[in-house]
Amino acid sequence: MAKRPAESLVAGIDSVLKRKDRLRRGFPDYLLTKRTLNRWRALAESIDARFRQDGSKLSKRPARKSAP
């Protein structure tokens, strides 16, 4: 699968908002309310903004140390 730019998070949620009626069968209603999707979109926007600001990638994060 091809890698996509950070904007794909917001773009993906936008596509869900557009295709909501087609997706309705496979998901419980509370996952596809406009309010819930808009909350996910806001979260995605903040993540995208942070990535654009840092220019960082997830792989550059230090590995979490395991508890002894």
C-alpha cells in the first residue's frame, strides 16, 4: 500500500462523512453520528498540524522503555 501524506487523516474522515449512508450497515450508529465524526476530524486536524509543524515522523519517536 502506498504511503500517504499527513493530510490523508483529515481526508479519510471527510470521505467517511461523505459516504456515511453507505457505511451505515457495518457500524453501530454511535460511531457514525456527525458529532462523533467531527470530533475525530478535529483530532485528526490537530495531529496533522503537529506533524506539519515538527516535520517529524512517527518512526523518529524514541522507543518506549519496558518496565523492569
